[in-house]
Amino acid sequence: MTHLPFSLKNTFHNLRVKYIIFYEERNFQGRSYETSSDCPELTSYLSRCNSCRVESGLFMVYEKPNFIGHQILVRRGEYPDNQRLMGMSTSDCIRSCRMIPMHRGPFRMRIYERENFGGQMHELLDDCDNMMDRFRMSECQSCNVMDGHWLMFEQPNYRGRMVYLRPGEYRNLREMGMSNLTRFSSIRRIMDAC
């Protein structure tokens, strides 16, 4: 079992360093792996991952290596069964994770109707619970995140599958490793300070 030394755990806690612990078995059993940064391949450290505990911070966990596939935002708390967390049938579904840094300052992104920044363009500074109602835009196929960290959802009112977006250009949202996710309908800023 891999553990941080007691003094290092206290340092993490006192400095509010974000970290997450992954366990091979459900209910926090078996070997474990702790990280405070992005991990593109959890199987480098564990044979499988069936539960996790977020000690502090926010993390996006993914069903496949290299931050692709089905993804879920997890915050401080215990997740004893990843099968239920991810809503999937496989028991070892977390394969990678990304730490979400706390953003202080303005939020800004541009969404585009077509891939490669084509078609209608709208700039967002805050959350949008329904892109069709607000912008009369039936599709969002590319975006440019200038400031902040965002979640884009397949359904209105921040429901359904989600995609984490950090600052950068996304020329084709359909190629982000989310099979069968072809439409985005709402967008929310990540403002939590866990």
C-alpha cells in the first residue's frame, strides 16, 4: 500500500494542496495510489481502480487513459464504488485523472457553431443553462477557452455527460474521446474551492 508519510499529509492539509487517493478494491481496500497532479495512466501504479477518496480539491476522473472517454467531476469526499460513480458496467473504470486548479479571476470563452471556429460565434463570461434558448444555436462544435475552467454538458440545465475544458483551443469537440457524444447544450464555470 502506497501512503504519504504522516508529516507530508499534514503539510498537504495545511497548505490546502489538492490530492486524491485511488484504491484497487471497492470500499477503499487493497493497494492505493495518491497524487496531487494529473495522472494520464493509473495502471502504471495500480492494476485496477475500484474506489477513490478526494482529500481536497477537484479532479476529473476518466474511464480511459490519457484523459479521454467518459468523465466525472469529483470533489472532496469518498467514492466507495467507482462502478456506481461512473455509471458504467465495468468494475475498474477509472484509468486517468486530471487535477482542476482553482481559477481566480474572470471567466471567458468563445463557442462556435461549427468545427475549426466556423459559423456563429458567441462569447461567454458566465454559465449558460441552455445554448439553444440563449443563442439560438443548435450545435457547438468548437470553442476557445481564454480564461477559467469550464464543464460542457450534453443536455440543458447541466445534465448528462460532461467534458472538462481548460484554457486552450478546441477545434473539434467531437474528437475529444467521447464516443457518441455529438451535442452540447449547456456550459458551466468551475468555481468550487474545495
